[in-house]
Amino acid sequence: MKNDISFVVYGRYALFSDPVTRMGGEKFSYQVPTYEALKGIAKSIYWKPTFIWIIEKVRVLKAFRTQTKGVKPIKFGHGVKKSGNELSIYTYLVDVAYQVKARFVWNEHRPELAQDRNDGKHYEIAKRMLHRGGRQDIFLGARECQGYVEPCVFGEGAGAYDDLPELSFGLMFHGFDYADETGTGRFAARFWRPVMRNGVIEFPAPDDPGLIRKDIRAMQAKRFNPGENFADAAEELSRFAQNPDLVAYPDAQTLLFGGRSEGE
């Protein structure tokens, strides 16, 4: 099955905020990206509800540096005196770069999309979107932290912590369990204790029993209906192949028709 990609993501700032520090409006970034943040980046490159991105590991390329900024976010409240802006202190990571290895697996909790489980086409689209910098904007933990992605060979090049045998980060947020990915009808949070070895952090899968889970609330999965609010991979490639002005994949014609025109 063709289902894995490797990419480098980098930017001037990143904010993978520790939820413990958000009390009172302050934000302080973890030293490394969370599983959920990297999954969101992979989804911004390319995503369909047919599959789920699994982040396997991340490699830290640059040394940890932080910068504190005073910001004035909107203060929500009732009445004139309780609204407006307030001063908060955000602590960002500065000049970050990471190599990420990810793969997609079919979402077995969406049987209505079973006909779209074509690994070859999804894999080709994902590669092309990665070469184009992603289908959607890339953010490093927060919207004000613009990121950029490029394909890479995981492990290639020098990293800031290649010679550091081990570094533990204590209890950290891992990610969310969504109802459409678990089939449980519940929304929950996951936590774990990551350890970086020679600059690389390997993530446990979301269904790993060793993760610490906190149930939050009931959640209803959104339903996708082909032809109404969902276009499968074949339909997207067909649209691009038939309309040269919208071609996002130069070889879409080859992928669909083996180099022949549609009518042949």
C-alpha cells in the first residue's frame, strides 16, 4: 500500500501551547510539536474523510529558542466595560524546522466512503500537494505562526540534537479522539510522556493503550454523502484532467487514462 510521506516543515515562529499555561489568557509553547499539531499540518497538505493521517515520528532540526511577546487579544464579555482588549504574554518558539514522517490509514468508521479507498490515487494527490506547499495554509500551532512544507528524506542532513542520547519532556498533550475516527460517539483528549532520542521523537498510535485519556463530552460525527458534500479522489483527478485551466496535477491524464484521452 502506497500511503507514506516525509516532509520538512519550518517557519519563523511556532506556538504549540501547553494547556496548563493558558489559564488567564497566557500561552507558553511546548518545546516540541504535539502529535495533533503535526496531524493538522498533514491534513493541510491533503486530506479526505476516507482516511486518517498517522504521525509516526518527528525529527528536530534546529535548537530550541523562545521569544516572549506582549499581545492584546480580544476580551469577550458582557457590556461595554467587559469587552475590548487585554494584555497577554505569549511565549513562542523561534526559527523552527522539523522533519516529519506520516502515513494514512483507511477510516473504518466511514463505510459509506469505502468506494474511495484507492491508495494509489490518494498517494499521488498527497505527493503533488506536498510539492506545491500544501492544499491549505500551513500553521505551526497557531494561525499567526505561518509555516511552509517541502518533501524530504527523513533523517537526511544534520539536526541540532543528533548527538543527544535522550531528553524527556514530561507530561504533554498528544491529541484528540474524534467521534468520526473512533466510532465511540465521544470527544476525548490524549496525553503522554514523550522522550526524544538523538533528535527523534516516535509517536504512539492514537489507539495505543498506554496513552492517558480524558473523556470530554458526547460528539456526533459529520456524515459525508458522495455527490452531495464529498468528492472522491477519482472525481477530483477527472475534473483536473478534463479542465486544463484547473490542472493541479500535471500527470492527472496519465493517472486516470494511462496516457490516453478519456474518450479512447
